[in-house]
Amino acid sequence: METKQYKVGQLNGKVALVTGASRGIGRAIAIALAREGANLVLAARSVNGLKETEAAIVEGGAVAEVVPTDVTSEQQIETLFARIMERFGRLDILVNNAGIFGNGPIDQLSTETWDRVIATNLRAAFLCTRAAFRIMKQQGVGRIINIGSISAQRVRPHNAPYSCAKFGLVGLTQTTALEGREFGITCGCLHPGITGDPTSSDIPMTPLEETAKAAVFMACQPPDVNVLELIQLPRNQLYLGRG
């Protein structure tokens, strides 16, 4: 059976927003979407990091708009989406990638740590989803991809804020997918394992480029097809029975 190979240009003319695009998974996904022809809006707090991502995209001949944003700020989210509509007049793909760690034993966790992790990893995804949903609803089409974690499937000790935020993201994903059906909006969640440079550590890792390919696979589905959840992890990473 012949395997279908995606061709460059599947996202020609599409507008995609990636949060947390200044480094890591966010940067890799933004570059990969641009290679498929999408126009990119890049959001994160680090201006220098965003400029580096922008340079990589523009060097490849694609379009990128940098919008420095603290995704925990409702006002800055509103400004971000206003900029998108002012520049492009539409939004086809939202990738909720922004996230932070901040963990420890439950009996030693500070309220500040809990609130910071939940605000960045879950509340921000809600704020962006709400804004994107309003735009996509008017368009009659759109796709939202949330970057979760295997911590939303199998928890580890001393990881409560992060795991709870990622579990919540699964709920947000499913609710968005359900409510988006009649408006042509799809929503799915990509759960990466440990990502990075496999040659730099003895710990099994998935290369960032491979995680980006998984996100592109989800983004390039036909409008009537949704990848609700996708788990990607190194073959040797603990998953079943971890904890």
C-alpha cells in the first residue's frame, strides 16, 4: 500500500499563530508550518527569541509577524488577535504551545507556583482559544492544536501543577472540538514526550523536527478530519508503568 507523502505548499495562503514561538517546540513548529506555505504570527515574551525564529522563517522565503506577548495577560491576548486581523484579516491555525514548568512536592508547593503554571499552561490556552474561536466561527473553518504532554496521560511525582494543567488542556481540547463541529472548527492535542537533541544526552529524546512534523501532520488534515489526540515519544522513554 502506497504511503501518502505531503507536499510543500499544503498550507499556502493559511495564517497560523504559534504561541511560545521563541524557542524549542514552538520555534520548530512555526518553521515547519512556514515550510508548508503558511504565513506565521509568532507570539512569546522573548523578543530576541522571536526575532531569531522570524529570521529562520523569512530566510526560507515565508512571511512572519512578530508580536511580543505575555499569554497570561488577557489584554495582551486581545491585542495579539487584533494585530492578526489587522495584518492578515483571518486566522486558520492556532497552536497553543506556550508553557512553563514549576513543580515540587505537593506539601511544599507555593500558591504562586501553582497559579503561574496554571496561568501559562492552561488559562492562556483558553484565552487564545476563545479569541481564535470567535474568528474561525465567522470564517466557518479553522483548526486549533494544543501542545499537551504525556504528563496528561501518565503522571510523575512532584509534578502536580504541570500535570494538572495538561490534564485540563485535554478537557479544553475535547470541549473545543465538540463546540466547534457546527462551525467547521477542529481541535486536537499533541502530546510530546521528552524532546531535544538526542545526541546531547543519554536520556531518550525525540528530535524537535520530528515533533514539528507531527504538528504539521495534524494541521494538514482535510477540514472534515480531526486528529483528536496524538502521543509521540522516544521508543525507549518510560510511558506505560511510569511514575
